[in-house]
Amino acid sequence: MIFLEKLIQLVEQGGSFLCVGLDPDVKIFPAGIPKNCDGIVEFNREIIAATKDFTIAYKPNFAFYERWGVAGWKALEQTRRMIPADKIAIADAKRGDIGNTSKMYAQAILQELDFDAITVNPWMGEDSVEPFLENEEKGVYFLTVTSNSGSQDFQKQQSGDKIMYERVIENVQLWNRKQNAGIVVGATQPEELRKIRDFAPELPILIPGLGAQGGDLEASVSAAFSCDGAPPLFNQSRGILYADSGKDFAEVAHQTAQKTRNAINKAKEQ
Amino acid sequence: MIFLEKLIQLVEQGGSFLCVGLDPDVKIFPAGIPKNCDGIVEFNREIIAATKDFTIAYKPNFAFYERWGVAGWKALEQTRRMIPADKIAIADAKRGDIGNTSKMYAQAILQELDFDAITVNPWMGEDSVEPFLENEEKGVYFLTVTSNSGSQDFQKQQSGDKIMYERVIENVQLWNRKQNAGIVVGATQPEELRKIRDFAPELPILIPGLGAQGGDLEASVSAAFSCDGAPPLFNQSRGILYADSGKDFAEVAHQTAQKTRNAINKAKEQ
């Protein structure tokens, strides 16, 4: 099934637009979880079980696993296998290289690890992104306007009569021959988000930065649903994973995920 | 020792500007080398032994290891340990993420794997690159004008009175507080290379794309030495690794590396 169709179907069935970022930071692990790769797997298992009734997607950020070398990659493989089949497993890998090399990354992440989607850095242009887009069943979210302050440095620079991120979107529209391309727009950027939805409603949007990064939920949701378009996904990581530092962390994550899903759905209706 | 000082010292001692890309592609391995991760380590060991008299640096591209998952990361760790101490070990990882996440990548690659330098994608801006620059002993090469055709899409777009890649360079100059920042400019871009050297002679340049990617050696070398500046490194991968597909591949790699080093040094003097 084409990625966009699968996304639409899962969102309809699940009644949610929430993605949970699986970013296991052992330094702030709840009491009782080992601060190592066994702990990472245990923590992710508990978080997935606690939140799966309210989510559409899970998004492990590769840095949190790569950090641990070989053991971290084992933990990433195990984490991938724990993500339920009726969720979208998004590899937050931010990869991108020349064509023949991107092909290796695509094979590693979309075939071997069998993620459903990946985040890709567009900076190196068309031939660097094509290998990720080859399989219509796999989604590719391109870094467009990110949630961090550094998004000012290049993404928001003027370029002729456009802003650079608008050039990215125009290119993504051209690259979207198989209806499997999307974009990343930070929740800290609601004004841009609204303009982008008007400009490219057909592109699914991944919206990170809710919570810890200061993104305003209501403003982002309102902007994301300002017109009919492909389903947005709102990602929350730290705000759910580390909502409680005690032994009840899973129960608190459960409640927080439920509240966040409900808040998104409520803001959507307003 | 500050990265730039170390680079200058090694280039002076070694009398070479050659970097060999350790991009093990089992599909085109020479006869007799197993097409798996054991073969990757064996192949790299032979290539390093055959070329070390003529090189300053080795640059494994992470995609060729990540391709193999856990076993690939083991091969990458082993490869890192095989790179001699008097060479610069460059992690061609092209990473970049929001600040707290880039910190994990920096820790994994510059601390745990102990690479001397890393390639970083600048698209997400200042806070995304800072963690890589923290340690003055570790070099950071930013993707500026890459060797592939996609460099047209964003890197070469006009932005006000500048080209986008010039904005990158201006930012890298600001970020270069510890004399450990550099830039990547493809060998397929000799005109840009000459302009960039004039504009930012203090930045070390990593120049990939010699050989298989069609970069013209003499034009690149002439451009790179058009003014006095920080030492450039010229990377060749496939042209040396796969110069011969038979059992003499190491001997042919030896000769090819020697020829390439000599050709660079000769073109420099012209």
C-alpha cells in the first residue's frame, strides 16, 4: 500500500495524530530502569505498552542508540521489532549522502530494519534523496523548517522571491512522484506551518517540538488543520517519556499520551 | 593539540594531501575477499597497509557499515582501530540534529569511536553543529558544495547578494572559534573551489569526488592551492579501492595511491 494511503487509513482507524518519540536518555531514566542498553529496551517496551492506545506512530531518534555503538544498534533493532504492526515506525535518522551512498542508508533503514518511514536531510539535493523514495510503501519526511533556533541560519534565508524552505517544499512536491514524500515542520513554527499547509496541503507533515522544545500545541494544531490536507503527525518525546521520574512513569506516560491525543483532537475541532 | 595544528603538522611530515575513503562495497570486492563484515575488515586492513605510505587521512563513510546493522558497526569499530595514529581518521557520517541530539552523535563518533574529525550537515544551523565543535582537538568538515548533481538544488541557489554555500561558509567562519572547523567542497566544482579558497583561506577543505565521481585532479589541485591557506585534503575512494578486481588488488591500490599522491604534489607545484 502506498505510504500516504496507509497513513490516512491508520489515522482514521486510530482517531489520533500523536507520534511518540522513542529517545531514551539514560541520564534521566525513571528510578528502577537500568542505565544501559538493556534498560533502553525495557524502557521502550514499557512506554510503547503504556501509550499505544493513543498513538499512530513511534519515532526512535537514531542518535540515542548510536550513542551506545554496537549495543545501541542491537537495542534499536529490538525497539523496531516492538513497535506494533498497526503503527507507523519512523526512523528519525536525518540521513542524506550522494546517490550510491544514500542507497546504502535506505537499504539499512527501510529494508533491513524495515522502518515504514524515515527523516531525510534535503541539503544535498535530488540524487541524494531519490534512493529513499524508491519504494512507494515507505514514507520520507524531509527536514524543512526544524524546531530549533538554528532554523534561522539557512532554512529561513531569503532566496530570490522565496524563502529557502519554500524551495525545499517545491522540490519535495516534484520528488513526490509516488505519494510517499512529506515534510518536517517544527511545532515552534506555527506561522510557517499555516503558510506551508496552504502551499502544499498534499504533503504529510511531521511536527516535532511539542512540549519540551516549547511548541504551542493549540497554535500548531490549528495551523496544521487550517486546510484540508494529508494527515499531520504531532511528535512528543520528553514530555511523555519523562513525565514522571518515579516507578509510576509508565502510568503517567499513559495519562499524558491520552491527554495529548485528546488535546490535539479538541484543538482540531475548534 | 588543536585540530588545525595537527593537520598542518601531519601534512608537513607526510608530504601528502591524500585521503583514502574506506567505502567497502562487497558487491565489487576483489576476488578472494569474503562478501561480508569479516571481509570488510580484511579488505580495509589490506587497503590501509597498502596505501599508508602515501596518505594523510582515512575516511570511512558510515553508510557502508550501517548497511550491515550490528555486524557493520563492529566492522566500523575495528576499522577505526586499524587507522594508524599518525593519520587523521575522518568519520564521513554527515550527521546533524537539534542540539541535545547532536551531542549524542558527537559523543558516539568523536569520543567513543574516537575519530579525529567528522563531516556534518549544516542545514539545521548553529545549535545543531555546536556539540561537534566543542572539543578543539576534533575537526568538523561542513557540507558546503558537494560533488553530486544535487548540489544545484539548494547549495547553489542565490540568497540575496550571496549564494547559499557562501552563507554556509560565513557561518562556519563564525563557528570556527577553536580553529577546528573546515568545509567540504567537491572536486567536481573547481570554479567554486577557487572562489572559496580566496574567500576563506583559513578553513581546511576536504575535497571528495576525485576519480569515480569525475573530478578533474589537476583543476581541483590548482584551485585548492590558488592561495596560501589551511591544508586541503583530496579524497579518493573507488579509484583506489577497486583499481584492480583480482588478487593483486592491494598491490595495485599501493601503486594507484602513490601515483595519486605524486599527481597532487606535482599539480600543486605548477
